[in-house]
Amino acid sequence: MNDYVTAVLDAATNPSLAGSEAERLRERLDQAGLLADQGKPRRRPSRDETERARRHAGRGTALAELVSQDR
């Protein structure tokens, strides 16, 4: 755990990079090997898609009922 904290603090205190504070921190963490690959950009689902998914997820047998049936 101490090695991880030391690596994060070392990455956060290296002032050699330019750009915004977020960019500098991201670069420092990347240099220290602590930044995960972001992959392809993704889009946020629309409000309608989210509401539809929420309604769909609310149907069916409740988890509490399934648990109590197996006891």
C-alpha cells in the first residue's frame, strides 16, 4: 500500500508538464503507470433511453422474493 501511495504522490508532484491542472495530473499518473486506458469514447444514453431501461428493470420478480423462496 505504501508503494502505491508513494507512486501517486510522486506522479502528482512532478511539475514538468504543461497544460491544465487535470491534463498535468493525468500525464503524471500515466507516467507513473497508474492511469487506465480510456478506450474508445462512449456517448451517454439519452434521458428517454435511461427511463425506458429503468422501467424495464423494475419489472419481474424481486430479488428479495427469490432469496426468500430459496431459504
